[in-house]
Amino acid sequence: MEISQQAIDLIIAWEVADGERAYARARYEERFSKPHWSGDDAEGLTIGIGYDLRHARSWYLADWKTRLETYRATPDAYQRLLPYVGKIGSREAVRKTHGIDIRFEDAIAVFKVRTLPFFVDEARRRFPGVQTLGGHVWGALTSLVFHRPVGTATERRARKEDNYTVIQEAVQARDLRAVAAGLRAFKGAYDERLPKTQIDLERRREDEARLVDLAAGSAAA
């Protein structure tokens, strides 16, 4: 994995703290440290940073057993969460796992070794050649695909504007300014019902574009 630390910090900040990097730990502990469920039947009980137990059947033991067994307050945390691996989430699951607090350090560690690499590879697949443009650019586009995975309704609306194609062509041309412009073009393609969601989408795309701008400035220096 070759994305920059700044990109990793950006993704984590947006996943747990509305983009506020300085408050990532505090916001995580306030909102995400306990097992939670979005209410969506497509999702399972979630722990850490976006670690959906429904899709963790093959990895849960390796990712969490040793870590959770060190929790003195809840030494049975691993066993209590185990029944929800591979299952759809529920309010009952949240209730029965109440009291388990996933440490921020553990959430970050598992995120880096399990969740993030998938999207780093996905960015390379969707934007061939991005790995040659440096960690900032690769990381910015990893954030894009992490936030808007294939098949979401919002992405389908955005793709009508051919923004992905624009960025793919910019990557192939090694034109970092055009990559940044492509990210900013997404801001006009979203049509969210909730104003805050719309604003946050636009802010995240701008943060990603600025990271590419930083790479472009370094390349030009």
C-alpha cells in the first residue's frame, strides 16, 4: 500500500469526524466506539471504523480475537460479537453488545490492515496508472472510491457527468491538475435530499482535490 499518510488521515477523518482531522479520536470515541447498526438490512453490526461483521466471516478471528481478549472490562467481547459475524444487524444485536468499547488504536490498526487495502487496490483498478502518480493522488482517489463504492445511487447520478472517465483520462495523461478538476466536478453532480449530506459530499471532494493540488505543486517545484 503506497498512499500517503495525509490521505489515510483524510479518509479516517471523514469516516468518523466529518472531515475534522484534529477531532478524529474524540468523535470516534463519542459516536463509533460501541458496536452499532445503521438500520440498513444490507449491513451488519459494525465495529471500529466501518468494520461490518456481516462481511467479516473469513477475517474476524484474525483481525479481532487477540485484540479483544486484552480488554479487561469486557474480556468476553470477542465471544459476544461472534454470533453476529455473517448476520444482518439488528437493534437486539446492539443491545446485547452494549458495553463493548473498541479502542481507537485497535480500530485504526484493523482499518489499515484489513479495510483500507481493499479500496487502495480498487482505486488502482478503476484508475489504471494511479500508483505511478504518488501517494497523495492515489490516496485522494482511494478516498473517492471508499466513499462512493460502485453501484450506489449517488454514484450512478454522478457518473452521468462522466466524471470517472475524465479522471481516468487525466490519470493516463499524468495531468494532476485535471485529476483535481475532475474531483471538483463531482460536487455539481450530487443531488442529496439532506443539505448537510450535500455539503459534506462537496467538502470531501474538495479535500481530495486539494491533496492532488499538493502533489501537483510538488511536481512542478
